[in-house]
Amino acid sequence: MKNKTIHMTTLGCDKNTIDSQLMLGLIQEKNYSIEEDPQKAEIIIVNTCCFIQEAKEQSIDYVLEYAQHKKSGICKILIVAGCMAERYHTELAEEIPEIDGFLGVGHFDDIIDLLNNFEGSDHGKYTGDVDKESFSQVKRYIPKGSVTAFMRISEGCDHGCTYCIIPKIRGKYRSRKSQDIFNELSYLQENGIKEIILIGQDIAPYGQDLNEGFDLPSLLEEIAKAYDFEWIRMMYLYPEGITQRLLDVVKKVDSICNYFDIPLQHTVDGILKRMGRKMSLEKIKDISTLIRKSLPDAVLRTSIITGFPGETKSDHLALLEAIKELKFDHLGAFKYSREENTPAASFDDQISEDTKDERYKEIMMTQQEISLEKNQLHVGQVLKVLIEDLDEESYLGRCYGDAPEIDGSVIVDSQGETLAIGSFYPVKIVNALEYDLIGDIENEFTK
């Protein structure tokens, strides 16, 4: 009997990437073949995101596209998984009848049961248990040639920011048991992973809800001691969770990247308070100073929301001045998205889309100048670079200051040498662009 073919499309954040790999890990153990081309798949699964309006629209576009495959292609079953399946399964079932099943957050381990339902021509829906403990005994599907992997150490969120729907989609904050983390790290190392990225909505409180003796600093130390990963990267750290003890561990352990992704969302105290954030501009300045004093070569990334309800022109100008003063190495901006069932959706003084667009462009232009200034500081330095791709005559890679997909690249002239994709090399930086670095390979290679 021919194996049925399954295609998985993953949208949204890196947490969705992990969820998809876990589902595919279960799928590959059964009588199914994983197919990269959706047009050649009998079963299509779309792992969706609905964090903001733009993400919802992208998810819907993919679902509608794949619904057409049921009419003109070989696709027989269309499954919607992830955040949209959890939040909007009733509406989606009414509007897009081509969808055969839903797999909400917390139910990814039910993928095989859902697929088995279709053997009896039965539709399926698994939703409604967002606080379910994440399943940890599955051997994740790791794409061939991968050297970087995300590693979830917590799920859910308790912060209760007024603009955010995540706690209702992914549940309350739950730290993952340390032994489950270690077991998965062993599996990743055996599969050739060289860079792990510890993730969660906020990983700073790791372990506070467990009684295992591990907090984030001690977890980092144990991972560095027990495993041979070249790079250990952290994403994401709310500023109030960054302590001197954490910085001391990062400074002491070479394999932990001096990289801090700190979601601020704003810098004006009044807006931060309306957002439900526990920060002030003074505290933000103190924390950024603390990091840079402890780790002078630290790379700081943040994200900003522009156009939050009640944000005045003077608030926006104050934000721009704070961005210039704080000088984050990387900064991403999002236009406020009015999400139903969040407190901010009912706030007065909603901002027009045109104003959001203008403010977004001003933020990114301001950051572009800072980014170029920061990149120019690397000229003349020799950085360890992970080579990830070959683009025409140049190799593309990343240094410790660049997370995959969201930050810049290092464009490498190999000086006629053939470089191994997935290996690390010393690269001398000779030029800097707004977001990328340009470098020449050094004579003495490392693995």
C-alpha cells in the first residue's frame, strides 16, 4: 500500500515551527510520507498564526489557496492547526467548508487520532485545552542539513498585556520540566544541531512555577556543561527578568551568545501603563546600561508597537528620541492591531491606519541609521560566522549578533576556498551596510 503524502505549511512565530516539527515527528512514525510540495500532497496541514491582523490574513490566504487544491489537485483532506484553529474554528468551518479538521493549541499530539478519523470519513476537531502540558516524548522532525533549532523551555504567558491575545490562545505560563528539555537537547545534538535557541513568550521566569532547583541562569549553565552546542541563544526576555546573575552566567560561558531580545513595545511611561507593561523609561535605561556595562559587546534587539490607542504625536516623538538614545542593535516595529477580546480593543482614541503607517516608517528610518552606525563598529573585527547558504559567488552566514530570519547576515568572500554549509569560520569584517556585514574569510579555519 502506497504511503499517503502529507504537506505542512508553517506560518507565524518560531513556537509554531516547533509545533509543526513535533507533529511531523509523529507523522513520520506512521504510514505517511512528508511532501514539501503542497500540489503533490493528499493531506495538507496549515499551522496558522493569528497574533495580529496581518497574520490572520496571511493564514486565511493560505487556507483558501489550499482549499482550491481539493478541487483541482490531489488533496483530499485539509486541516487547519494552530492559533486560528483554536480561536476561530467555528467561524472558519462556516466560511470555508473545504476544511476537514481543526487542531488547536495544546492538541498537536492528537494529530494521528485526527488523521485516523478520516480513514472512516469522519471529520475532527480538537480544541479548547490551551493549558495542557506540552508533549515532550516526541522525536521532532528535523529537516535534513539543519544546524539551528528552536528549543521551547516554557509555554503560555501571565503578563496580561492589554493588546495581546496570546494568553487566551496559548494559556497560562508553564515552565517545561528540565528533564524533558535535556532529553530533547540530546536528540537535537545527535541530529547535528550546533545552535539552539531557547524560546518562550518570556523565558526569564523559567522554573519559578516548578520545584526542580533550576531557574534560567542555572539551566543555561547546565546546558553549556552537558552539551556541545557552539551557540546557545535566548529569545525572549522581558526586561524586568534580566538580572546581574543572568548576565554573569552569560559572561562566564563562551557558548552563550551575548544576544538579548528584549520586547519593550514602547518607551513612554503613559503608553506603557496603558499597555499593562511593568516598565518605565528609567528602568529600561537602567537595564540596557546594566547589560552593556556587564557585556560591552552585547547585541540588543527589541520590538516596538506604534499607533497604540491614545498615542499622541508627542508620545511618538518621545519614542523616536528614546530609540536614538537607547541605540538598540536591532529593532522591529509593528503597527498596533486591534484584537477582539483584548482590553485595548475597547480603548478610546484609536489611531488611524494612515498615522500608524507614517509613524512606522519614521521608526524604521530612525533605526536604519542606528543599525548602520552599530554595524560600522564591527569593521576590522574577526567574528565567528555560521555559514548557511551560497548566493552566487558569496556565502551568507550569521555572527553571534544575528538571530535567524529576523536579523541581518554576514556576506562572506571565501577567498576562493570552498566553505561547508553549516560550519563556523573566522571572518574579518571589511565593510558594513545598514543591516548586513561584509567580510573576508580568514586563513585559519574552524569547524
